Amino acid sequence: MFRISLCFFAVTLCLRCSVADLHAQERPPNVVFILADDLGYRELGCYGQQKIKTPNLDALAKQGMRLTQHYSGNAVCAPSRCVLMTGKHPGHAFVRDNRSTPPEGQWPIPDSEVTLAELFQQAGYVTGAFGKWGLGGPESSGEPLRQGVDRFFGYNCQAHAHSYYPSYLWDDQQHILLDNDPPVPGHAGLSQDADPLDPESYAAFKGQDYAPDRINAQALQFIRDHQDRPFFLYYPTVIPHVALHVPDEDLAPYIQLGWQDPPFVRAQGYGYTPHLTPRAAYAAMISRLDMYVGRLLKLLDELGLADNTIVVFTSDNGTTHLSEEVDYEFFSSVGELRGLKGSLYEGGIRVPAIVRWPGHVPANSVSDRVSGFEDWLPTLMEWIGSDNSIPADIDGISMVATLSGNAQEPRPYLYREFAGYGGQQSIRVGDWKAVRQRMRQGNLDIELYNLAEDVSESKDVASQHPDLVEQLAEKMRQVRTPSADFPLIPLDAPVPAGRNRNN
């Protein structure tokens, strides 16, 4: 009788295991998409960083694939996120520059745009966004809950996100108050009589309730709440975008290194809040981001979700150009690349990108195939088995073959345009890259670079290849549509009066 019971128990257990395995096979993968804010191409250890410690992201890279020629959607926040969410490159995307809509929020994407979050909803996923949105203010057509997000927590507005110690965050459509009394402004300066070498002079720029902690906690809770069904977690963290706000416990290990770290005072002029040790602060912020990623990955392990979860980590553009606040030369933030945030040179738009999906993405692998933010929408939809839902009018190309370790045709071209920072345009075809700068001044001259030979874009060879320059100019004309909201001067509108067309 005892033997029979044991046999029955064993058979029952096997049946249960088989059913559980079957359910795991039937269930599509979860997706966690982590988007850093202004993180440079070489600011992670796995991309060559020497001074900033990022052990969790370095481990993630060893468990998956690093993309070495991946491009953000654009050179600044909002238009880059629009490319990511819609799968359309900047010549077709609705939002093509940062533009505020007071009192809070940015230029909204319309209802007619189909977003990545909406496609996940249609596929039966629960969707959450935690961090900085920037694609439409409260009650606009672009607010997250109207664009496919079931659960939102964080900053709606980019300007609001300049402070890491704000008075409130958005909890779906409600304010949640933070324990910062008073809140720390994102932009302020030392008083005229303050001693810039006295730590007490900077006390006003330290808060109590660190918003990224709140955001990380809510992202983790979202995973716990929805561990039994497929979920899409979009985590657009605000780190390491300035202001330089970071808890003292993260700052201490870098201060102990004894870097020569001149204070950022910002007594006048444009900038963010001052900091006594800006180099240490910036490094500490990136390490804290790494810690948040580590917490998330650990939770996936604890809940048994890691093997069936696609994890993507990347950045919305390159390192900030505010050199007094972020010493990008000290950190070699973009390495050998030219340009920073706001530029269509490589340093402004080539970003780190790491992908992990155990059993699907080869571990400790690297791909140098050219790809961009517009490619994530078709890639993720194909991976979850919803490729029939991919809109026909997108510009993205699925990277599933590449991410699976297989050969894939090169991208035919990668196009970028940016109405801001003087007006810029670029296109990459193979190793050739054409760039236009200062377009708002009427300049249509093209610079030409061979990135295989000159990744630093230091040798303009346009004069040596006039036929190629002409071909790339025509290609840039063909692959875009004019924008009334974000005109690319002088292509979509005349040069403003008083501008010299030749400068």
C-alpha cells in the first residue's frame, strides 16, 4: 500500500511538472526594457569604462549580447523616445525635437500613433512604465495611460525630472507627495557669499526622499504583482541625467579615490544645481543605476522568471555636453567617438546596448551590425510571436536573427535628423556616413566619413567622393517627410531673416 502511494505521488508530481513545463513553453516571454538617460557609449565597464563601477551591467553583458554599433533614436530625450515607441526613424517620427507644453509635459504623440506599449497590450501583456515619460503631458493624447501603459509611476515631464528630490511624482494619474520639504530645484546656484569649498554651502541641494528609489521600488512591485502573466516593463530611468543628485552613501566610495575634483559652482549662467565633487557624483549616479538594475535582475532570478524574460539595456542618447558638470574627458565617456548629446556625430547617438534572453541570445557575444531604436518594435513583436501586428508604416527592421547569433543582411541605411542644436541631418550606408550641420543657418554642405577607417569622424572626405555625396544627399531627401511641427530648416521652411545661408 505504501509503495502504491509513493508511485501515485511520483506520477502526480511528474504530471504537474509536465503541465508546468508546458505552460512555461506556451507563455510568451516577459520583456524588461531599461533606458538610461544621457549615458555615454563608454560609461559602462563592459564598454571600456575604467573609472566607474558597473558590475551588474557588466555581468548582464556576459550573460547576453553587446551591440557595438547601436544608435539611439535621436540626439536628445523626447525625439529619441518617440522613435523607440513608434518604430519610425526621425524623418517619419511625429516628435523630432524637445518641446515643452507648460505647465507640464512635452509635445504629445497623437492617438493615431501606434506605440510599442499598445502592441504589447494587444498581445495580452500587462504593461508598465516607470521613470521619465516625456511624450505628452497630463491629460494630453500622449500621456502614458493613453498610449498603451497600464501602470505608470514617475515623472511625466522632462523638466520636472531635472530634480531627483522633487515634491511629487505621478502615480498613474494622481500625484504622490515625496518627503522633500522643501524640494530640491534642478536649476539653482550658490549664493554670492557662499564658500565653494565649504560642504555646508551645498546642503540645500540634498534632499531626503530620492525619487529613483521610489521608481525602482514600484518597478519591482510591478514584477511581483504580474509574475503569473506576460508583462512588458518599460523602465526609462532618469539616471545619469544632470542635476548631480545622489545619496551620500553612494558618493563616499568615489570620494575616497582621491580624484582631483574641482567643485561645480554655477553661480550664474545656465546649468543645474552645484556640487562639491561633481566627478564623484556622476560616477556614483551611474553606479546607483547599476545597483537598481542588479535588484531587478535578482528579483527575476528569485521568482524563476529570468529564463523567460528578455532584458534590454540601452541609453536614449550620448553623454551631456555640460563639461563643468560632467567631465566627459576625465571619464572618456564616449571614447574615440566625436560629439556628445545634441549631436548627430557618433558620440551623440551611438549608445551601449545589451540584450539577454537565456537560451535564445548567445552568452558573452558581440555584434557589430548597425541597428537603431526603430528596430526594437519589430524585434520584440517577432520574439513574442506577434509579428503579424507590426504596423506597415514603420522603419524598423527586426534584429531577431542577429540577436540569435545568426547572420543577417546589413541594414540598408540608418537615417537621423534633428531640428534642434542648429539643425542636423545624417545618413549611414554601410561604412559611409554623411552629415549636415548648422542647417538653420542655411548650410546644406555635406561632410562625409568612412567609419571603418575613421570612427572619430576626423577626416571629411567629401571632396574626394563627389558622386557618393550626391547619392547620399538624394537618399536623405527620399527617406524623410516634412514636419510642420518640427521643420528642418531650410528643407521644410525658409532660413529665418538675418541668417547667412553660407555660414
